[in-house]
Amino acid sequence: MRLDKFLKVSRLIKRRTVANEACDAGRVTVNDKPAKASVQVKPGDVIEIQFGTRNVRVEVVKLQDTTKKEEAAELFKYI
């Protein structure tokens, strides 16, 4: 699954366009490497997002094309 889609489906970032912009600005890394929006993520990957002064680091647990709001937190775990 594409990184930008995963960020939206997991609700780490609210909209896919915002996820694209964050990737283009270099604020998202996958496995400690700068990532473009088109990077394919898989379970076990570590994603780090810089939100201003705060960094969010999560590990991908599973992938789904769509999910309900209540189940979105099951797609990743905080590190």
C-alpha cells in the first residue's frame, strides 16, 4: 500500500493531500530514510512523522484499504 494512503486510512494524517505534502516536504521517513508518497509500506515498517516540534513514531501492524474510525488505531502501534 502507498504511504500516503496508509497515513490517511490509519488516520495519522487527516487527508491524503496533506500526507502527500508532508512527504514532499521531507517530514516523513520510513525505516529512517526520507520517503516519497509512493513508497510501498508493509507490516513491520517504522514510520516517523514530524509535526512541527513533535515527532510521531509508529510501526505498521497491518494493512487495510478501508477501515472504520474505531478500528484505525489497530493498523499501527506507537513506539
